Amino acid sequence: MSIRYSLTALDCPDALSLARFYAALTDSTLGPVDSEDPEWVEILDGAGRVLAFQRVARYVAPTWPEGSVPQQAHLDFAVDDLDAAEAHALGVGAIKDPFQPGETFRVYRDPVGHPFCLVLTGGEE
């Protein structure tokens, strides 16, 4: 028997729109958006990693760091320049979270409220 990681899926009100946001955020590091099913959309990269988006009719955005709808998960994206990555993220529709608890990473929200971080890696990949 073998159990292997397959994908990460985010609930959202519009799967295709959120997939397009993450495709734009990651520039060309994530591959084409599979948009045949409006209920489930996937972004694939060349290494077999999948980020999926699932439409939920009564989606409620998570609250963070505290609140009535706790964050269930968040995504981290490695960057070698926080300022440049922030400008890009804001340019494609991210929202900078007012709570910034660290200096080597920054917290943002995607267009439907999921928290994600840009994490300084010093250029290492």
C-alpha cells in the first residue's frame, strides 16, 4: 500500500476566477488552468503538483488570526524579493493583511479571503 500527497484544494465561490488569480500570482510557475468543470478547476505544474479550486455555494471566507471562521490552511510561496513579490501580488488582486507578525514573510488574502504568505528564501529554490 502507498499513500502519497496528491493535491491541495481551496473552497471558493467561483473556482475558475480563483484559479486564474493563483495562475497570475505564480506567473508562469504553475501551468495551464483546467477549466472544463466550473465546480472544480485545477492548476498543474510540471512536477506533478496540483492546486485545485472547488466551488462552494455558501462559501464563507476564513478569518485570521482570530475570528468566527478560523483558517483551516494557508499557502506559502517562496520569493527572493519580498518587495517585488508584494507589488506583483497586489497587482494581480491580492490584499495585504493588516496583521504582519514577521519580518521574513508577509501575509496576504486572495480575492475570496484565503490567507497566504510570501516567504523570503534568499533566492534558494
